[in-house]
Amino acid sequence: SGLSPGELATIQSWLSFYGDNYDPVGKLVGRFYDENGAPTEALRQAEAAIEEALKFKAEREQRKQQFPACNSEWSSAKGSRFWCSKQSGGVNRDWTGVPRKLYQPGSKGSHCVCVRSTGPPWGQPDSSEHSNRGDLDNPHLEEYEGCHPRAEQCVLT
């Protein structure tokens, strides 16, 4: 009950590996199975929590595709530099994007992501009614102060 969504997803991965590679020989009577081998309420709750964790993981992966992380570097002489490329954030794509601060609901602070600046918004590839601004109008994004809105890199001193 005290595991994070990531830890629950890891358990599901472990269960899948052993389920695919080994034959079950029984069930351990206790928290998750009763003396007849039937699932307990605790197992049902654990399975529901794992399902939620897998859903959370899929949503996180979708956000990573929509808003891949910026490349970044820092030096005491030049300050911080953020930039976008077609491979930044470990996501290969056919667009470069522009750096923006992304604020996630429930998270403290922001982090730099690359944002598509042309075409329809994410999830609406066939939409003909859009402003050709990609995801720039997403309410969770903020421009970097002192950085041109269409610049592919920002230097902050």
C-alpha cells in the first residue's frame, strides 16, 4: 500500500516476466490468497493500484512524446542554456520545437520542455480548425523571460 506508481509498475513487470517464463506451482496463503487459493480483497486492491500505476506510466510517456525535455548546459561563465533539437529529451521526432517552462499540476516548480510551434495541437492531427501554433497555447506552459518566443535556444545568465 505504500509503494509509488513507479514501484507498482516495476512489480507488474516482474510478475509478467515470471508468469511468462515459469509455471506456477501454487499460491501462498496469507495476505493475497486465502486457504482455498482464492484472491483476497488485498489482492484486488493491489491489482487495482497496479492498473492505476500502468495508466499513470502510459500518461507520463505520452507527455514525454508531446513535451520532450530540452537539452541543457550550465557554466559559471555563460549561465544556463536550453535548446531543442529533433532528438532532445530522448525523443526522436520530425520537429525541433521551442523551449518553454512546463508546470505540471501537483508539482512544485517547472522544467524545460520542447514544444511544437506549428501545426495542430497534440492529439488533434486531423483538425483543420487550429491556429497553426502547435502546442504553444497549452495553459501549463510559460515562455522564458528574455528569450525570443520562436527561438530554438535560450541563454539565461
